[in-house]
Amino acid sequence: MVPLMDAAPRAISFDAGGRAGTVSGLLALPPRPFCMLALAHGAGAGMGHPFMESLAAELGARSVATLRYQFPYMERKSRRPDPPAVLQATVRAATHAAAAAAPGLPLFAGGKSMGGRMTSLAAAETPLAGVRGIVFFGFPLHPAGSPSPARGEHLTRVTVPMLFLQGSRDKLADLDLLRPRLAGIPRAALQVFDAADHSFHVPKTAGRTDAAVLDAMARTVAEWAEALLQA
């Protein structure tokens, strides 16, 4: 496993636009980064959740800089997500903030669950300025127990490459529905992590640890981004 990055993340803030106000971010710059990833959190936990912290550290160890950021509702300590328009506006503001924080670095965007989906919805409406690709850490294709591909309909309108990292036990993304949805999108890549759930937790019987899954995800992201930049 790659050693975790030594540099501590730096707290920043930026204007999310409109009535959303200012939101917080955590900027992590490894010694020799080759790209920047604006990284949004999921619906139920903010940028400081242990999964987000560990993911950012693993990415940093692979020379991927990150800007983790809060959505306005999480900044207010509310449990109810903002309307989609506010979430998508925050995504746009975050990509601008990430570009400003690391000028010259190729820019990527994405997030965990809802954060990734809101990133793609924003990009489907209007391309995100400067963003080379989008990374999904568990795309929420449907609610648990209600399989449907409807939440993925907008993905055909995203014009940049997309990387989907999914657990084989993810109850929010039936792979039998996700695979055909992505099959018709040449710029979409899917990497499945056997036995992982939506939180990328694996049971003891899986023969590997959650930390090993995180390490594999970070490696996959770094290799995918490097390949895109060299193409």
C-alpha cells in the first residue's frame, strides 16, 4: 500500500453563489501533484467524514491534489439536502475554487454518491469549465429496494470522460442496470470492487480490508487520470 500523504489539508472557503453563501473546503496539495480533483461529499455526511478523509489521503499519496468541500445544507448543519439547483451551483463554484487554488493543474471533479451525481447533473446541463473528467465514488442509480436506471438518463449528455467506481454489493446501483446504461457511452469507464457495498465496506469474508479497497480506488483514479492526460 502507498504511504499516506504527510501534508495536512488546509482550510479554505468560497462563495457558493446566490443565497447559499460561503461554504468551507479542505485543500490537500501533495508535494508533486499531477492533477486536481474537486471532491464532493455524499448526502448524509460532510467533507470531514472518515471515508472522505481517508480517500483524500490515499489520492494525495498518488499525487492527486483534492479540494473537499461542503454543500450549503451541510455547512448549516442541516440533514436535508439543498434543492438540486443549489447543489449544482455549489459544484460549479467548487470547480472554480479548485482551479484557482491550483492554477496550471489539470482539473477533474466528482464525489461520493450524491456529490458525484450532482457533479454529473451540472455537467450535463452546461460543461464544467476546465474539467477534464468526472469520477464517481458509488453512483446512486436508484433508491435502495427500487431498482431503476432513470437517475442515469442525463449521463449521455455529459461530454467529458467519466469513471464509475462501484461496489458489487451496492444497493443503490444494481449492476445489471448500470452496465447497460453505461454501455452506450464510449467515454464512460466502470470499475467494480467485489464484495464492497455503497460505502465501500467489505465483509471479513472478502479476504481484503476496507483500506485495501480505498488504496485500489485511489490507484484506479490516478491511472485513469494519467491515461486521459497523456492521450
